[in-house]
Amino acid sequence: MLRIALLAALAASLLCAQTTTTTTAPTPPTPAQIAAQIVARLTTLLDLTTAQQATATTIFTQQATTDQDIATKMQTARTALETAVTSNSSSGIAAAASTVGALTTQQVTADATADAAFYAILTTAQQTKYASLQVPGLGVGAPGPGGHDGPGGPPPGGPGK
């Protein structure tokens, strides 16, 4: 009788232990959500007017859309580069590296263009404050939406490396 009770308890505990939990990857933010976060932060830092907020939202939504498109293409290019490396294909490496370089140029251009457009809508006092928030060597604006590989992200190798 004790043996049956122990087996029943063991079976019940195993049954409970077999419940599965499914976790889904978090959904990345949309360009509009990214822009809203940036504009909220900049509004707090620079006391943006309602008109400036609307213009900044348009600027940063366009930038985030462009950055997401470039990031998708960059992932493909880096996969091609990895494939070329593992297959020892000099021409494949050169082609993939060229694509990575072109995409990097596109991202830097898009980010700097957005930064310049935002800077242009600021008052002189706001421009001075915005420049004071700057990390040296990353352009005019505060660390921004460029992501970890783009302007506004940490330097390669991490801070201080």
C-alpha cells in the first residue's frame, strides 16, 4: 500500500514537472516606437516644443525605418561574408566586404542626415545644450538611435577599450 502511494506521488510530481512553458522572443520596436522613445528623451533634455516634437518624430521615424532596412541587409551581407570565409573564397570575401562597407556608408549617411535635420529645428540655446550632450567623435547630436553598431552605440570592444 505504501509502495502504491509513493508511486502515485512520484507520478503526480512527474506530471507537474512536465508542464511546458513556451517563451516567445520579444517583438522588436517599430520605427514609430523607436522615434517616440527618442523624441520623449530629447523633449525631456531639450524642452522641445510641440511643433519640434512633431518634426522630430517624422525625422526619427524615417531614420529608424532606414536603419532597420539597412540592418536586415547588413545581416545578409555578414552571413555572406562568413560563408565566403569558411569556403576560403577570396572573391566572395571581397564582394561581401564591399557590401558591408556600402551599407555602413548608407547607415552613417542616414544617421547624420537625420541628426542634421533635427539640429536644424533647434533654437540656438537648444543646439548648445544638444552639443554639450555629445560623445566626442560621434557627430553633432546626442548618442542616438544608430544602434550598437552605428553612431550613438558603444565603441567597438565596449567602453574604454
